[in-house]
Amino acid sequence: MGSCAAASRGSCVLLLERFDRLHVRGSSHGESRGTRSTYAKAYYTPMLRLARRLWDEAQAEAGDGDRVLTPTPHLDGDPSLLAAVRNGGASAIEVVEGSAWPGADVFRVPDGWMAAASELGGVIQATKAVKMFRILPTRAPSCRTEVVDVTKREGSILVKTTSDEEFHGAKCIITVGAWTSKLVRSVTGMDLPVQPWHTLLCYWKAKPGRERELTPEASFPTFASYGDPIIYGTPSMEFPGLIKIAMHGGSPCHPDSRGDMTTDTDDAAALVEPMARWIRDFMPDHIDTVQRPLKPLPCMYSMTPDEDFVMDFLGGDFGKDVVVGAGFSGHGFKMAPAVGRILAEMALDGEAGTAAAAGLELGHFSIGRFVDNPKGNLRDY
């Protein structure tokens, strides 16, 4: 989100990054992320459409050699997704024998099962995407250091680091992921509920002879199943013969001491077993679950109680000079260019004109929604 914000406007920008430039300690690394527009919450639909346009613009600016988004069909399964259909983010499909729909030759689902399909499906190469935004023409300089304090002094923002360095600027955007609560508490004393969760991205082996059927070339979709648990996946791309199928969720952790989650731990087993059951129920002819996931990769969510983002001014003495972007909760990567544009405009202009033009109401992402209401926007769909 910070890289996208830095690339959004032509202002003089300095990126302060605690870890290496393309590190694996947060939520933005790895080979792939899925993108879709099948959201039950209507306020995400305009953001998703804005993000897709900005992905295309960024790729065009970077050049053909840096394309990071591969469009695919997208399929979601669950009756509650009728809300996404009402929002205009998807089209309803009734799954019956002999009907044509994305993945019909692969997924085994009950007759009459309701699904939602979206034209905005796709696979984003995550690490490559971060690199793309870092080398766009703004080419913001960066410094590897950990920020420990943000203050306002004589009309400017002062940022202090663990190495006793001080940086001054007119505006500041905080996008520190799983470390958001720690930094915001130290700066303002406010308890912003952004909880780090440790999770696994799992790659499973395709059964012999089935490999090609699971690829974008065969029109295999990105997909999600919104039952209990929520299972999602992307076509076979990054590792030949393997397909990413994972579970939305994880276990609370501390971002500085989470360690490596392997499939041998109890926390990992709580994620892997539901994935394996789902595969046996819905994709038994195509995926091998006997060997378990051949490539489990650890990742970290930054979860708000309602799983909605935080995009707001820090307020108080900072007024509109400090903006916070946080809590992207396992589903924000696809919207990173839109989030970056919004944060940059909030910082520089005091308002997000692009969001307003897209019909996006930012009140849903305010810090204030948690005041006297620890669940924020949480509701049942």
C-alpha cells in the first residue's frame, strides 16, 4: 500500500521501510493473489472497479515486460453471494448438470447450488507487482529503518527511527501492516484494533493428467467457497503442476515473534485439514490430498474486527497531515492501487477526489467506527 501511495502522485516522497525492499515479513510477498468483484458489501464494488483500472494504467506505464495481472474467470459459491449480485459485482449462476460455467469440468458440486461469476477475476503476481510500483517513474527514494515515533513540530511532521534518524515532511502516510496498532498506540495512545494473524498459503499437487485443466489457458477460474470455512484458490500458474488452495483465517500472532508455521504445527493443521476436506468434496478427481500441500508458505493477515480497511486521518494534533492505511485483512492486495491513490490524495489534498468520482464512500473505513463499537461494521450477510 505504501509503494502504491508513493507512485500515485508526482510529489517529493521518501519511503521508510523497516525490512528489505522486497521482504517476506508482511502480507505483500509471494507469487500470487487473486482478484474478484464478488463482495457482499456494496461499498467495495466501486473500489474494485477503480483498482482494476489503475492496475491496467500502472502496467501500461511500466511497459509490456512488467505485466503482473492475468485476467481469468472468477467463480464464487454460496447462496449469500446474491448480495454481490445485487451490488452489481457479479452475475448469478444456477449450477445444474450439463450447464456451462467456469470450472464446470473440475468442480463437483450439488445440483441447484448457487454461484456467482465475475468478469473481474484474475491472478496478480504479488512480489512482481510491488516491484513494479517501486520502479514506476516517481522512483521514490527509500531508506531501510524502523519508524518508532511520529510527531508534529512547528507545522511539519517529524518521523523518528530506531537509529536516531529524524525525517521532516509536510505530510505522512502510515502503512505498516501488522505493526499498525503498536505504532499508532505509541504515537497517540489510541488502541486501533488491527490484529496480526498467521496463516498459510498452500500449493497442492494436481493428479497426473489433470494439470492443464487447472490453468488459465484452460479458462480455469479464480474461485472461493463462502461456507464454513471460507476456501479460496487461483489457477495453476506459478508452480507447474501445483495449484494454490487456501483457507481464509489463521491464528493471532505477534508480528515480531510469529516464527515459521509449518504443516506439523497444531495451528497449521487447523488450516490444512479443512482445505483437504473441501478438496475431497469439490475437486476429488483433480487434486491429490494424500501428500498434503507440497508447498505451504507462511503469510500474515492484519485483521480488523469487521475485516474492513482503515483509511483515515490520524486526527488530533495531526489534523489532516497524517493518514493511516491498515487492516487489509487478507483481501486488500487486489485493491492496492486504489488504496494507494486514496491515501495519497487524502494526505496531499485533505480529501480523496478519485474515490468521490468513483462513488466510493470512505466513511466505512474510518477509525471512528470503532469508538464505543468494537465490532465496527460487522454484520451478517
